[in-house]
Amino acid sequence: NEANKYVADMSRKANAGWAVMPCCIRSGLYLRGASILDLSSEDRYKVLCGVFAEANDARLVRKISRDITARPIIIARWGMLSDRSSCAGEEGGGSRDSLEFVVKRGAMPPL
């Protein structure tokens, strides 16, 4: 929905970090006319989270336990004054229920 976009836009204007856990993302906000066909609801959600992350220059996409929520992806970016994209760390790791990876460049900061 528009709330995720609003959070990222307002945070960017304030040079602040942001984090969202989208429950739904309208494809029309990001896909410029592309259609998503023949995907399950779960696969559609994953695709649109990736599209949202790329559109908003996210630095972190992380899956949390489905025991917490049915839409278990958190997307984040650190603020300009505290951008930790060059901090030491490793990509990957984690179990299937705690898949972690960094979007674009950089390393995983401690959460």
C-alpha cells in the first residue's frame, strides 16, 4: 500500500533510515504497466517486495518467522548519516526461516 512508499519517501527527505514490513504492495505503484500473471499470492508478494526494495534503494531484505506474520519480509535502509553499507559482515547464512541477504552492495550489520 502507499504507507510503505510514504515512509521511505519521508525518511529519504529527512536523511533518516527506514524499515517496513509490507503486508501488501500495489503493483501499479512500481511496475509501470507490467502485469503479474499466474503467480501465487506468496510469490507475488515476494516479487513486489523485491521491486519495492530496488525502487527505494534498500540495503536490507530479511525474512522473519512465519509464526510472527503471514507476510514475513522486512525491508530497510539506513539514513545517510549512518549508512552502514560498508560495515564488515557476511552475506547469506541463516536458516530457511531466517533468510538474510543485502540488496545491492554492502554487508549485514547487526540487528
